[in-house]
Amino acid sequence: MGIGQQIWLIEGEIDLTLGDETYRLATGDCLSMRLDQPILFRNPSEQPARYVVALATDETRAGLGYTQR
């Protein structure tokens, strides 16, 4: 089972390092990724940063009360 993650920046900015790649996220930006590498979050400023993290699995929805048609 794989796990995915999405980051949505509500306010401020963050540097997100995923493996060897670094992304600069600013207010309103969204980044989707697989959770198969080390992740580092860093706020490059003294201003607050607020963000939402959403996780999802690759599991089929059939076992979660959903039916596929």
C-alpha cells in the first residue's frame, strides 16, 4: 500500500525538501507527493506559515464502504 501526501499553503512560505529536490511554496501553492523519501519542512522567514496536510492511501475503496460501478 502506498501513501500520498498533499500540502496546501494557507499563509506564508515554506521550503519543502523531498529527497534531493527542494520546493519553495508560497501562499496558495499546493504540492502533491508520494511518501517514499525523506521530507523536511523549513520556514525560511520569521513570519508564521500555516498549511494543510492531507494523506491518502492507494487502498481500494471497496473495503471502506464504497462501491465501484
